[in-house]
Amino acid sequence: MKIEISGHHVEITEAIKQSVENKFSKIGQHYPDIMSLHAIVTVERNAQKIEVSTVYEGVSISVNATDKELYVAIASAVKKLESSLSHRKGVLKANLHNKPHSAELVLDEV
């Protein structure tokens, strides 16, 4: 999985880059269909913010996390993204099971 990291009002240090890559690479192992992930780190007056966006099964998923500590915000964003991806995966499974099979349609018509 390709992880792109950019900063807004902050220089992306090697430690920030390693932390983001380590945390989000675990998501790539659970969801191998994700090809890329884009993270934007923003430093505001009293808060550190991270915005993460990706595409999973044709749907764009984005999450935001804000905290006083950047590494806490990164961990929170990972949890939120995992939750969003698992919800999307559940929706896909539910839709798969709700589709009528073509064999059932033929039997009903005859």
C-alpha cells in the first residue's frame, strides 16, 4: 500500500513519517484492496490534526482526528479508519447476501 504524507504548517519529520507508516501499514494487511492512502498533518494553534483519505471498493473514505499530541491523533485516526472500513465491508457483505440468485428467479417464473 502506498502511503502519501503531506504537512500543512508543519515539516514532516522522519519520526512522524515512520509513525504514520507503521500505524497505517497494519490496515493494509487487513484490507489488501486498498492501493493508496493520503494523510495530511496540520498543526493549529492548540491542536494537532490528521486527515486521512482512501478509496475502498469504489467508495472514498476519509477520517479526521484532532488532539493536543500528534501521535495520539494518529492513533485515533487509525481506529476511525478501521471502523469506517469494517462498516463498509459489512455493507458490502450485506448487499451480497441480499441479492436474489438467478436460479431462484427462474423457479419462481415457471
